[in-house]
Amino acid sequence: MNKKSKLAIDGGEPIIKTTFPRYNTIGNEEIQAANRVLESGKLSGFIGAEGEGFNGGEEVKNLEKEVEDFFKVKHCISVNSWTSGLISAVGSIGVEPGEEIIVTPWTMVASATAILHWNAIPVFVDIDEKSFNIDPSKIENAITERTKAILYADIFGQSGNIEEIMEIARKYNLKVISDTAQSPGALYKGQFAGTLSDIGGFSLNYHKHIHCGEGGLVVTNNDNLAKKVRLIR
């Protein structure tokens, strides 16, 4: 086998031999927005007590409204990281210690540790080898009397098979949480990934499509789940 017939990772000759320059996603619009917040003297506006500040300041609320409008969802709740978002989403469905949540093994560790945060048990179901998303055909075999929900990830910019996942969930009266950290804007039959489950959301972490250093966005059309996420936040 010669070098040209081997992948570069296996010792073959790389096709691309130059390093791409880093692209800076922060421009004048972002700088002006950040300065506007600094000049206001309010970095978030959050007050952890009943009243106007409970849901954050004007900039936070404006962000949430823009996300609601863009993704066509009823509620967006911003959080300080998508890990916090996952923890809040899992908590909002009322999971109890010892209950099980089915989750993909091919994801960032927070998908599983958000379950452990509530003393629940992550149960791994294998992925489809072509899409790397959880394989719906293997989910039912993992469901037990302790199963509370399914948490799946939309990996590598593509939506999981949410239609099949929701069908299984409804059959067994389970909640569905979508982790769309890697795929904001991906479409499933004309609708945005992350918005077709009971609750889901996106990451604003440094290496994501849109980033603010750290941050996350929880989205849902369920009033009760949205209220619980705001309380947990």
C-alpha cells in the first residue's frame, strides 16, 4: 500500500498541506453590543428573587425574544452554559433519583452528567454508524419500567430522526430532550432541529457556531417546562 492510498491519519500523504488561518467571528457589531452593555452598568440584570429582575435584564430578554422568533418556539430561556441548560431541561421533566434516561454515547459528556446531576441513571443506546446520531431502532430494547425520558443529540450539524424518537416516546409516555449544541439551524422536514422535542436547546460555547465564551439557550413550546427551567436557572 503506497502513501497515496492511505488516509493521512494512518500515515498517508495529506491532501491539504497548509494550515487555514483562524477566522475571527467577533466584529464591530459584537463589539458595539458588548460596549452597550458595559456602558449600561448592568451585565445581566438577573436578580434571584421575585420581581422584574427574575428573568434577567433587557438585553437578556431581547436575545430570548429573537431566538423565539427565529426558531419559531414559544419559549427561549438563556443560561450560563449549555451544560446548565441540559441540567435544567432534565430537572424540568421531574426526573427522580434512580429513574433512567436513555442517552446517546456519542456526544459531549454533559449529555450524560446532566442526568447524573439529578441522581438518575443514563442508559446508553448505540448510534447509527452512518449519521452518528442515536439509532431509533435500538431504543425500545433499552426501555424499562424506570425509563423517564430519551435524551438524544443532533450531531455534526444534522438532525437526529426525531419523528421516530417522538413516536417511541409517545408509545411509552416518555419525555424527549434534544441536545442540539452542534446543529443550530439544521432542519428536519422543514422544521428546526431542537424544537420538535418536548424541550431542547443550543450551545453558545466558544467553539460553537455562535459563541459568547460560555452560554446556552433552552427552547420549548411547553409552558410548564419553561416555568420549571426558569426556576432551576
